[in-house]
Amino acid sequence: MHIPDFRDVLSAQRHIRPYLARTPLHSYPALNELIGAEVFVKQENYQPIGAFKVRGGINLIAQLSPDERARGVIAASTGNHGQSVAYAARLFGVAARIVVPERANPGKVAAMRGMGAKVIAHGANFDEARLHCEALAHEHGYRYIHSGDEPLLIAGVATETLEMLEDQPDLQTIVVPIGGGSGAAGACIAAQAISPTIRVVGVQATESPAAYESWRQRRLVEAPNRTFAEGLATGTAFALPQAILWERLRDFILVNEDEIRQAMVWMIERAHTLAEGAGASALAAAYRLRAELRGTKVGLVCSGGNTSLEHLRQALDANRAPPDKE
């Protein structure tokens, strides 16, 4: 499988530019105070689907062959990947089917349907939905769009890091949420090409640590998948992102459910930003790492803002005063 390089990222930027506006990179004084660093938030929650994955969806579907477009596409998703495929498919007139877990985020499901995709509910979690999706693709000949093992997706989402470094070329650390790992893999490719000294840090949920354990053990492993944060919720690692992360990711940490919920509230209170669990996890990781980040320039990828009302309510209910800084 082709491992994308920086030339692929530049090509992706050209494919994406006609369809997506550049997202802001904002610094918020209250977040700077919280972390003790100069913090810049990449606002991917401002994307038209509310998440970064639309970059990859557009880059891939823009380059489908005529045969693939005629056959239509299918993807498995907890929400944001599915929205990305549905949005891009509508742009290019391609029929899309999205397989989601039976208890998928209702707002994300409604958005996918609103974009014209056929939504198929199957299974208790992402991995069960993914297996059903792969079976349907094989049976009907749809072009299956894997949520991680797609070079064009990775090159597409890498453009978020390219934009970050165009706006703030002296960032020293970039913290990226990891579910399947496409976003972090793309961040590594772009950051290393522009400035090899930049430290890219991945963050995943303690309750769904498959990507973390695969990175740590340097082999693909499965793990329990129990986090509420859909964008971090995968029970098995993906080969292509992991191959990139094994070589280039500088550090990888886990954060627990309470830390993610607290970070969601901090994003609202301190940055006036609605972040879903995955989108807030980069802030949770930065707070955990605040002692070593103090006095530096840090980029946080707010990967999405598509939280459900239930998850937002849980985060607000669990809110407590932040502990004293060390």
C-alpha cells in the first residue's frame, strides 16, 4: 500500500481548495493560562460537516475512477468519517452508503441522511459495523472507503497540519486525537516535511486503546472499545496509519473519560468552542503534559464539534473546578 508523502499532501491541498475554506488557528488567553504555554487551536469543528475528515473525503472522491463512481461508495463510521464520505459523494454526484453502529450519534446519522447517503445501522460498535460494511462491499461491488487504510484520506487530512504550520511555523508540539490514526499519520507526514524538530503527540482514550497499544508494541492489536468519544472509538488498529506512526510519531498518551469531559467544558468556558469528545482530547492531553509544555508553542487539533446533547449534558454535569496547576 502506498505510503503518502509531502507531495501527496500538496496535491491534496489543490484538490480540496475549491471546496473547503481554510479553518482558523486561534489562540485563547484562558487556554494559555491553563496550560502555561502559547496554545493554538486548529478549529476543524468549523468545517461544513463539523470535523476534519471532510478533507480526506473530498481528496479521495475527487480522484475516483469513472467505474468507481458508477459503482458507488460505502463506508463504516461512528459518524465523522461517514459524514465526510456523504458530503464528498454529494459534491461529485456519487451514491453513498454508510454503515453505522445501532446506537450511533443521532445528530451525525441525521446529517449523513441529509447529505443524501443511505444509512445502514448494524452492530453494537464500530468494529461490528465495519465487518458488515466490508461484507456488503464484497457482495455488491461498492467502492469500500476504509476509515484509515486509504492513502488519499491520509494525504487529505494532512492538509490541516500544513495550514497550521503555514500560520504558525514555529510551533514546537502538535497534539492530535487518534481513533484510527489517519489524522495523526497525516500530521506526522506534514510536520516532518516542514520541520523535523516538531514533536507530534497522539492522544487516545484509555477506554479504547487499540491504536495506542499497537503503537507501543509495534504490531497491530485489538483492545476493548468502550469510550463515549466516537472519534476515538476503535477496537482494532489500522495498518497504514500505524506504519506511519511507528516511524514518525514522537509520543502517544491516553486520557480517561473524566479528563475528556473536563476538556470539553474547558473548550466551552475558555475558548467559547463546542468540541466533541475526540475534539477536546488534545486539550486533555496538553493539560496532562502541561509541565513539559510550559513556555512553548503548542498546536491542538480540535478535530470535531459534533457532540450529542447527551454527551454534552454528561460533560457539564461532571464539570468540576480544575485542580491547581503544578
